[in-house]
Amino acid sequence: MKRLVVAFAGHVDHGKTALVKALTGVDCDRLDEEKRRGITIESGYTSWKLPSGLTAGVVDVPGHEDFVKNMVAGVFGARIVILVVAADEGVMPQTREHLRICRLLGIEKIVAAVTKIDLVDPEELHLAGEDVREFLDETGYKGADVVPVSAVNGSGLDELAKAVSDVSKNLDPIDAYSTITRLYVDRSFNIRGFGTVVTGTLLSGRIEVNQGLEIFPSRTIARVRGIQVHGQNAESIEAGSRTALNLSGVTSDMVPRGSLVAAKGVLGITREVGVVLQVMDDRALPGGGKSVYTVHFGTGRINARITILGKTSNSRHLARLKLNAPVSVIFGEHFVIRGSRRSIKFGYTMGGGAVLHPRPPRLRNARLATLLARLCECSQEDALLAFADEQGKRCLTFPEARAMLGLNMDKVKAIASKLENENGLAIDLGGKIVTRKTLEALREDIKKIAIDWQERGKLSTTILAGKTGASKCMEALEFAVKEALGQGDIISVHGNIRPAGEHDNKTKDLEDKLAVIYASAGLAPPKYKELKTLIEADEKNLNLALFNLHEDGRLVRVKQDMSFSKQALDSIINEVREYLANQESITPSEFKNLAKITRKHAIPLLEYFDRIRITMRIGDKRVLRGKNK
């Protein structure tokens, strides 16, 4: 574990700031109003050298109920929270609310610090410790360390540092190399001679000096002039650390608190999000998407209307958030929702949850609920598969998958490869992902369309694209056609897609008979009406057989209702070339005599020779094209 952020949370006046100062030597209350009132208003920041040698970033969050909104911004990005509970007061309202917020934000580990032990006797301290342990067990942090400490006499400080150090060793390392850069800004200011500086916790990815970054939601581009970590200059920084970035190309008011600093040209923005929601009390559930709530994403907050779509098996709720301003979020991102009641002046924490679909499709509530239910508690691989299934015949592109999952391109490719090679559930079509479910549906559509279309002319992939709705992902259509051909569902002759099987067998004999008739007729082919007397066949099969002969190339259409066998046509073309090799030109009369045909066939043939660029008409004569060049 190389990088860590630790937040200190708890009820007002339980000694968080004093404890941070005792541990680090830094007083995090920097504002004059904080000094005057004796309470923390804005989160304070410093660093802490742990016994393991790791230097952790420290966030001291406000404890007063008026400033819970600032607490949410401060604790976001921390992996360990030290829950501070005063021994003389025990668990209080903001103790409970802060721990609920930690749970909703997915904070992995809690260490409880029972402070002010110098003010109580041993029996009171024992009762306070038991009270805290019982509270932690009830709220999902069973077995968390509870350490008695005093910021006044230093008792327990080493034990607290060791407990945090031990817990940090059990945290999974953050993968900075397969994720995209994302940092929520918690402070933004200007330093004379340097320019704009922003601070925050780097949630994922890496940042290097001179790197270009994109600011959301404004989508402004900035460049990193300098990086500091714990007050020291650095050339780069990886996920899991608090950092200060000196940015060029923007002013401090262009990157206010709540802005997201991210990799350039990767993420998108949205005003609607599909989520799974855990509420503190079902009575607080929003009704019909009419009430407005405050949603905290990262260090920012935004108003939203919430529509409950359904309930999951573990009593959580699927919901659609309609936001009053754009945000840029990814799959799995945690959030907190706060509401308002007349009896509570500064609002209350209603609940929170995680983003399931960063940009949900326009679906009716029931269908969206089904999609979100599938995305609940699933891995990145399963989420990518669900997103690709939802895209269907449009296919999911790698950039789209990258933006929704917050992964870099190499990781997206690796997941796509795994889905294709290990279980065949999805296919990588060169940067586009299509699921096996979609391909099977496409194959069925192709088979049906091929049967319905066979009497209407040539069926190409272009026509199929329009009929199947796959025009936005021709790669998927072509793959499905190839599979259908391989499975014998269809056949393709000169680009014409036809149904395979029984119907082809019915027309094969008819095609052979017609081919003989046209070959025998030479340059005096029969008319369509004459064919009906020469051969016994219903009109449907006759038309299909003629169409197939033309597609096979055995018949060549010279004009409407006039076709010749390819053999006869090739023969007369060779005769014309030989004639014009020795003669300057040929007239229609000379051509009639050469071919031994009537004018009815001679003129269409000469015009056809012009079209296919064998001859060129000059006046009433034809010359061999290119003969004198």
C-alpha cells in the first residue's frame, strides 16, 4: 500500500481537530471564523507519517450539522476514516450521520478513536468503548479497532497510529495504470507567480507534469505546470494520493470546488443517471420524481429529481436521477443524497448509492429497471457485457466503454478479449463490441429477410443493414452474415444474399432449363412471354430462376426484357473486335450482317457495347474504343 488518504470524522466538539494536531503537529482550522467560533467549517488538510513509513494524506472534516455538505466533500476519496467519539458524550447524531455517509460512499475501513479520555474515569471509558463497538457492529463495521486517546496528554496516540498503519496494510492497492485520470477539486485558489492551484484526492489514473487535462463540466482544457504531494514537488502522481496541481490555461474561478479534473478527451457528460439507491428510511423515498434533492458527486453537489423504478432483492432501490446541470460520472461511482424537512434546518442525509449506468438509454421505466437490475453488484466484465447488450445492433465502441467504466483503452481491450476468448459472450470487431445475443438475433433477422426479399431483386448487405437496423455497426452485420453463410442459413452469389435449402432446390432444375433455352437461342433470345410457353413454371419460380441466372452471370441483361446467354454475348464481342481491328468502323447494317440478326436485336447490342466501353459511336458508325490511342 503506497498511497493513502485518512479522514477524521465525527460529531462537533468531539476533538477531531485537536487529535489531528496532536498526531501531526498541524492545526487544520485555518479560517478566522473557525478560530472565532471554535468549530471546523471547511475541511482541513495535512499529512501524517505512519509507523509503517507511509505518509498519509489527512482530511479533518467539519462535525457540525450545518456543514455536513462540506463533510461529504471532505471524506470523499478517503479509504480509511477515523471516527472520533468523545468519551464524555458517546455516540451523537452527527456520529451516526457521518458513519452512514462513510458507508454510502464505500469507505472501506473505520478506526474509532475514543477521545477526551482524560475527562472520564475508567468505568465511564469502558462504557464509552462498549457503546462505540456496539454502534460499529450495527452499522456494518463490525470488528473495527476502537482506540482510547487523549490529545491533551498524548495517551493512545501511538496505538492509534499503529492501528491505522495495520489497517492500511490490508487494503488492496489502487490500480493507477488501468484506470483513467479523475480528480475532484476540493480547493481552488491563485498563487502570485504561479497561477491557478487546485487540490484534491486523485481517485484513479496518473498525472504527469505537462499533461493536458479536461475540466468538467465546462470541458475546458488545462495543462499541468507543476505537482506537489505533501508539500514536495513531484514529476508525477498516482491514484490514492492527495495532491496539489498548478494548472495553466485556466483561472481559479474556472475550476471551482466540485469540478472534475480528468484525462483529456475521454469522458462524457450527462444530465441523467441510472443508480442503485439505499435510503436511511423508506418514508424518505421520493415520490414521482417531483421533489428536488441534493446529490453529492465527489466534492460537488447538484440538484436532482429522483424517480424510483423498482426494488432489488436486498431492499435497495433502482432509480433514475434527472439532474439540473451536467455531470461526468462512471459506473460504480458512489454518491450521497440529502433532502430537506421543515423540522431540520440544514437538511438531512436521505441516502446514497452507486452509479449503475452513467448515460442510461431512453427507455420506459420498467425496461430501464430491468437493465439497472442486471448492473447491480456486477463486475466490470459483466457491466461491459450489459452495456454492449443494451447497445445491441449499434455496437458498443471501445471509447464508449472506456468512458462508462473509467478504464483506459488497454484495460477495455483486455476485458473484451476475455469475454471473447473465455466464454464467447462478446466479439471484438476491431474496436467495437457486439454480444453473442445480438449476433444470434441478427442471424435470425437475416434469414427471415432473405426469404421475404428473394422475389424483389438483389439483397445486398446495404439493404440488410437498413432492414435489420444494423446500419450503425456494419461490422456486426458482416460478421453475422459470415456466420449465417458458414452455418448454411443463407447463400451468397455475386453479392446477392439468398435463403439456403429447399427453395433453391426447387429452382435449380428450372434455372438449368432456362440456361439451355438461352444458349440455344444465341443472339435471338426469347421474350418473357415466350418463356411461359416454352417451360412449365409458375411466375414466382420463373422470376426467381431468371434473377438467379442473371446474378450467377449466366445471363446478361442488355436492356429491359432482353437478355442473352453470356456465351453468345462473349462470342459476338470477339467477332466485333476482330472486325474493327481490320476495319475503321462498323455500321448497324454491317453489324446485322456480321451477327446474322435483325435490327430489333442489333441496335440494343450496339448500345450495350457502347455502355461497356468496347465501342464508341461517331455519327451512325461505331469504332473500336482506344484503337488509335
